[in-house]
Amino acid sequence: MKVVIFCGGLGLRMRSGVDSAPKPMMTIGDRPVLWHIMRYYAHFGHNEFILCLGWGAAAVKQYFLHYDETHSNDFVMTKGGQEGELLYSDISDWKITFVDTGIDTSIGERLRRVRPYLEDDDIFLANYGDVLTDAPMDKIVDKFAASDVTASLLAVRPQASFHLVEFGSDARISGLRSAADLPLWINGGYFVLRQGVFDVLNEGEDLVGDAFPRLAVENKLQAVPYHGFWAPMDTLKERSALEELYRSGNKPWAVWSRTNGNGHHGDPNGNGIVELLTPEIAAV
């Protein structure tokens, strides 16, 4: 099952200067966040990727064209460095298609422009390219395949750092509530899609803002509520928080490391998935 990753945006809130790397190439540890996302999908057997490139496309291409497996894998060196043998491999079985989808292009239009590479897939996956999770993608795909919906999205709680302020007509504050405590869900940026999504996605439109409301009217859009680990990397503050997790050895999104005995973080059984989304509000 192919995975479309939208990695062509400017990422202005992550850039510290004009020469900054594009957001998907910002690192967590010694690898870009894009690599972490791809490793996540590959863990579940999805190793065919379509990268929707835009700003900073050259940096993405050069990274994979000159990929060095020794950065994240053990290896044996002999003959003074003239020969080396990898003990593990990251991407040897990956197939990556690099597609320039434009600089100022909406997510929906980026998806439309890679449609020719998806024609053999009735169901395919998509991702924003800047969010990490440990959600059980295998169970999510199985649930989707057994349904008649056209699209599903991972629904997660808002970040706890935001607070809602309650006040009356006199502007006196009567209370503060963490956004995470409210019955709200937001779009987590992990999508499962059928070819039918192209029937409701017009040229130049956005996927979530334009196509998804049409699917919702048709009762063809499904939420997958998840209480487990989910974290965006949209700002430098969020990147710092992920870096801190990485340095501490607590990497919930690194589901691939669990099978290697490197820790069991997050929810390996997928118990964070909420089966029913009743009277709560999902904001996409």
C-alpha cells in the first residue's frame, strides 16, 4: 500500500533563516522527521512512498541520493575502512518516488498531481510529513478496508499548552480550562484514502478544507479517535520537545524499535484507539 507524504510546504514557523532546511528535513536525533515517519509506515509493511515535493525539494532528493545507512545502523568495518558490512538496514527495501508538485500548492492539489502514481491502489495512505504517532496503523487500515467510507483521519486531542479563557460581559475572567480537557478532537494528519477521494477534489482545492466536508455530507468520512502518543513538529518549540524525548530514550513513535528489544513505549496493542466517537466534536 503506497504512502503519499506532503513535504513541499514552506514551514515558515520552523525556519530560523533563509538557508534553513525544509521542515520535513528538520532532524530529531540524527535523522529528519521525514525519515521517522517513513520508518513508522515501513514497520507496518508500507514501504512504497510518494514524496510530494515543493520548497526545498533538492534537499530531500540529495538526502536520499546520498543516504548513509551507518548513521542509524550497526556495522562491521574491516581492512582499515576499505570494507564494511551492515548488520541492519533502514531503507534497502523502500521504493521512493520523488514528484515536484509546486511551491505554492495546496495539499489537495499536491495529491491530485501524484494521482497517476496511485492508479493501481484502490486504498492508499497519506501524511502531512510533520506529525509523529505510535497509532497501530495495521488496525486502522483493517478497519478502513472493512468499511464503505472514502477517507479516514486520525483524530487526536488538542495540545495541552493552550488554555481557553472564560469571561463575562464585564471581561472578568471566571475560569481557565486546558484545551486538552475539552471534548474536542483535531485532525492528526494521518489519512487512509480510497480512489473516490478524487471525485470530490477539484483542481487547486484543499484536501481537508474542501474535499472532506463533501465526504462528510455523503457520510463517507471516518474519524479514528486515538488517545495514544501523537505530536506535531510545526514549531521550534515542538521540535525541541521531540528532541528531548529522543535524548531521554523515550521515543514512543519509534514502533520499529520494539521488535528489536529497544523498549516498549506508547501503546503497542493499540488500546489508545477509541471505538466510538459519540457526542464529541471532531475539528478537522
